Amino acid sequence: MSHKVIAASYGRIVSVKYSPCGRYLAFAGGRGIFVYLMEDISLYRIFLTSSPVRAIAFAHYGGKIISACEDGQINIWDLSSGVSDREIKETFSLTTISINFSEDIIICGGEEGEISLRSLKNLECIYAIKGHEKRVNAIAIKENFLASGSSDGKIKLWQEEKNEIKELLILEGHNDEVLSLIFTHKDFLVSGGEDGFINFWTIPEGRLQKSIKRKNGITALASDSVEDILLSVSSPRYYGTFAEDVIEIYDLREEMVIQKIEEKLEGIVSISINPGGQYIAAGGFNETVKIWHKDKNYSFYGKLQRHKGLMRLIKFTPHETNLVSASSDGTVIFWHMATGEITKKMELKGEDLKTLAFSPSGSLMATFSGENILASGGKDKEIRIWYLREKMESFIIGRHEQTIDTLCFNNSGKFLVSGGMEGKIYIWDIEKKELIKILKGHEGGITSLCFSSFDRIISGSYDGTIKIWTFEGEEVSLKTEWSVNNISLRTDGKLFASATNNGLIQLWDIPGTSVPTLLKNIRLPVSDQYLFSVTFDKEGNLFIVDYYDNLMRLSKIKL
């Protein structure tokens, strides 16, 4: 199977980095790494990882990015090819990484205080040590000096010699977790703690030169050697409201704060400044990366954000190989299949949108300029019909007794069927704007609906059955081995695919009058049984669409 990864949302942002060349902005959230081109803030690459990402770092030449994951996985991703060309599993859960550019060494920190050195060339372990009693939160490197900060409240200064690290000093100036570390070019080590202190240490003496106290913990630090400024983030994280976040820009020469940024930052845990100092990027708990641009001061430039809520549904548009996703936050996003970038975004009524359907005439290219119709339904139990023209217009055609989970137009676009938790199928006349029939027969909620080329209704249910209906209510029942996740019809209307909750995909032939014939079973491996749905594109290719940790993966199946 071939794969493509598209982001529904980023997940909680844990690491934001500009590349040394300034061309890329990368950040990690959930099980994904997202790389944007700075020239037009366009999505360039998405890398999918084995477990939640804890930290990322660019190689000094900027063509590769290194990721450290919760399960110990280390990957070196090639930006040109879009694949991992080196990977290894560390013996401990990773929390942070940094790179010694002069010697091409990766330094890793762990959940239980571990520190290891690995070759950037082949990822072989060079040296490993138990550095702290608790989690290593930050690592900073300058020449042959290495500093590590931990949840044990200690900062340790190490010296690297002959592929080993020797402990030089223990710096004790924080009375809570050490969250962030950075070296400045003036031989200072700057540390930030949960106690709200920003401490300046001389290196290699380890003398505390200066302390600055802030109200909340210092979750992130960054510096720009050209302008000689220090960026700090003060955030309450778990103990207050995210609205209290503050970014401060500190002039290291004048030793004074020259700007404060307070713009509903919401739990920032990582900040980065591009090599020229023109842009600042920061991200955190609200799954958003914000960017500021420098004129005289730094001003808000834009943000990178996708769905905030859980993704409920994924569909191809009728005439193009583009994807549309609907989320519990009430948004509908149109994705470009080739790049994974967002092309359109709609905010629809209802706090928990669960399903949508396009009329057969709908197309992504004509979303806001034709007579295309979109139907939406959700927890508010209303079915709303949208005319996707330049001026968005809609009307409510009716309601269900319980939550609506699936919608489908017939081939002419004149009728709409809807189904949900109550187990009934409603048939609506779009032109007359009225309910014309209710079909009853399922013992569980309706999960999926579609129309065959003969205008027969195909329904899937939690009761483990697929039923084929006429408008008059006649039915044929097919038994599957598990709850039916969804059903998708091929564009010629003569074949459909069903997906069940235990990872089974079945292909069915649809004759005009007789019972459908099972053509093929496709069993997914256990590791892939988080199956979300199956769907056909306009060429008749079948895709598995699975979803976890705010990412969706498209896998093309050979039939």
C-alpha cells in the first residue's frame, strides 16, 4: 500500500525550530512533524512518527531534521526525499535532544534522567550515563560544554572529551524544575525554571551572575546572536490560565526588556527565532503555532492552525481527488491531495459536526461559485442544507430524534438520506424541503449510507449488518462479522466497500435486483486496526483512511 499523511490538527505543540539556513520552520505535535517553507508559509513536509514526538532539531546544514519520540525512537528525516534515512530505538523514553554541530553528535535526554551521545552519521551510541535523578527537560551545547536541566531542580555542566562527558559543576539556583536552557554567545548559560526565575550563569566558572523573577514558570528560551537578544516565555502551564502567557524580548547588551508580547498565547512550551532575527515562532498547548515579524518591534504575522476538535469524517469531493474533513469543532476543511495543504475552510453551525455530504454536482474547484449543495448534521440533530456559492446560504430541512451520524444524496441530487443513533433511515425531498419516508430495520445505530447506481440505499450499522433498500422499504440484509464503520461506493455505482471495527474491508458487487456478491476480503494487520474509513476516488481507486493523534493517513489498496 502507498501512503500519504495529512494533518487534521497538529496536536499539542512540543517543539518549534527554524532551520539554520532560515528556509524552513518545523514543529512537532502529536505523532507528527510539520515542515513549512518560510518564503510563503506553505506546508512542505509531514513526517509521521511511531509515538508522540518530544523534541526535534535540525542538522547544521538544514537538509535533515532529527526527531526524538516518547518510545525512544530517533529518526533522521531527509527534507528532499521526505523519508527517514536513519533510525534507531534508544533504550529509554526520550524527552529532549540537541546537536553538537562541530562533532556531529546527537545528545539525548531521558524520562528517568538518562543522557546519551550518538553519532549523527550512523546513530551508534558513543556514551551513556545516568545524569539526573529525574526527567531531563533541557540540553544546551556550546563548543565542548554541555548543560543539562532536570525536574530534580539541578543544572549540570559537563565537558565533552574523547566522546565522553565529564561532570564539571552542579548549578543550584532554582527551587523547582529546570525547564529551559540556552547558551548565549557571551559565555553565559541562561536557565529558566518552574519557579519563575531566569538565571544567568558564567561559563565555565558556574557563577550566578544575575536573576530575573517572573510570575510564572519559564517554559522556553531562545536567543539571536546577531541582535544579541534573549527570548523568554513565562507561562503558568498547569497552574493558571493560559491567557497569562508572556513573551519577553530582552536586550543582552543593555540588560533590559525591550518588548513584551501578550496575545492570548495559551500555554507556550517552545519558541524559536529565525537566523536573521526577522521572525519569531512559538507553539504550545492550544495546537497553534503563532508567528511574529519584526519591523521596529515584533508584530503578529499569522498562525498555523487546523481543526481544534476531533475529526469526525473524511470524504473525497465528487469530481476531484481532494479531501474534505469535518470536525467536532464545527469546521469543514478542504485539503489538497498532492500537498496536504488547506485550500478552503468553513465554519458551520453546531458545536459538534459529525457528518456531511456533497451533491453529485459538487466540486472543490467550484466550491464558492456553482449550484453545489452541501448537507451537514451533528449533535444538534438538525440537517442543514448549504448552497456553496459566494454568498453562503442554508436552510434546515428537518431534525432527528437523536444524533445524526451519516448523510448521502442520491444520484440526481433530488433526495437526501440521513441516519443516526436511533437506527432509522430518513428520506428527504430537497426541492420540497420535506420528509417523505422513514425506513426501519436496523437494531443498532446507522453508521453509513450511500446510493447505488439503481437508486438503492445501502446502509451500514453498529448491529453488524449491511442492508440494501428500495424507496418503498424493501430490504436485503448482509451479515458482517463486526460493527460496520463505513461504506463507500465506487463512482460507477456497481461496487461498494465496507469497513468493520475489527479491521476487515469487504468488496461487494451490486447487481440490479439480486443479492450483492462478496468479491474480496482484505484483512488489515493488527497494528493497523485503528481503521477509520474506506473511500473510493473518482478513478475508482480504494483508499483506507485511518486516523490517530490528530493525523490521518491515506493508504491506496490494489484491488
